[in-house]
Amino acid sequence: MKIYLVVFLLALACKRAEPVVLTPDSAGTASVDTSSGKASSPDTPVSRDCGITGQAILTDEGIGELRIGRPADDVKLVCDVVSDGQQQGSEGSMERVIVLRIAGDLVPATIVNDKVWRVALTTPRILTTDSLGVDSPLPKIAAMRGAQFHPGEDGIYAFVADHCALSFRFSLPLRPPQGGQWTAASIAREHADAAVDRVLLTGCRK
């Protein structure tokens, strides 16, 4: 009997312990992204960089995920919106404007029918791929293909063929000295030292 008892005890001592498997519920702190192998917390905030990872580029569609015609609620999901409210527009009426932080700069976007209708830029750090934007000299704009200059409510606006959605504002007299209309050559000659002080993005004109 004693021999059987000793054999039984030795068998228990030699038996290897079963490995313990932790389930996601038992871990309770993080999950693992199998594509990257990195742990991520369920509380990790969603990135709101507007889809911009490097230099912010101004295009005829928009800036990153801020695009003309996109629903405002969609923009709020992917961009850092610092305010959303009513502001007085250029014609005195009230407009809904959301202000976004893009690449460190504040960018206002006018919302009409819950969609992005217009984006205004006053920062020189967001440019087109051919380096047009705020602070661009007037002669550079005038030398571009199809350049036209027209008076607006608060200055002269330039339009160029290569950027159908953009207008470039200059704080200049609304009419040329001798009346008539500004031509690209005459306005470049009269105001060679002028520079763009605001860019409006409203979608391509049809």
C-alpha cells in the first residue's frame, strides 16, 4: 500500500502545469492590432488631422479632407474643429462658419445646407503645388495662363485658368485710374508691389 502511495505522489510532482491562456477579457487593458503587432487602447482618440500627414496643400477640391461640398458632420469626424457658429457675412447676412485647425493654422469654412461651401485662407503656409497663395506677388498671378482681374466688394480678385476653384484677393482700388477694366498687364504694371492677402476656395466655376 505504501509503495502505491509513493508512486502516486511522485506522479503528481512530475506532472507539468497546464499553460494559462489569457483571453482578451481576462487581459482587460488593451487589444492587439494584428496588422501592426502594436497594442492599442480602446480609449485611443481618433486622429483629426484632416488627412494631412506632411505639408498642407491647397487644391481645387480643398485642403486634405476639408473639401467643397462635403457634409459638415463628416468634416468634424476627421478634422479639428475649434468652433461652429453664426457669423456676419460680407453682405451683412448671418452665415454658419466652422473654424478648423489645419497644420497649425486656423481656417474658416462657410457652411450652406450643412455642406462646405467656401473656404477662406489668410495664412501663407498653405499653398498650391505651384506655390500660389497668400503673399504671392501680383505680377506672378498676372503672368499665369488666363489671368483675369475683377473688382469685388472689398478689393480686386484674380482668377487663373490652372486653378478654376480659387480666387486671389488684393486690397486695391476697385477701378483702374482711367476707368474701364483692369487687364493683367496694366494691373501688374500699376501695382507690381501688391500681394495676395486672402484666397477663397469655392469650387470650380461652370
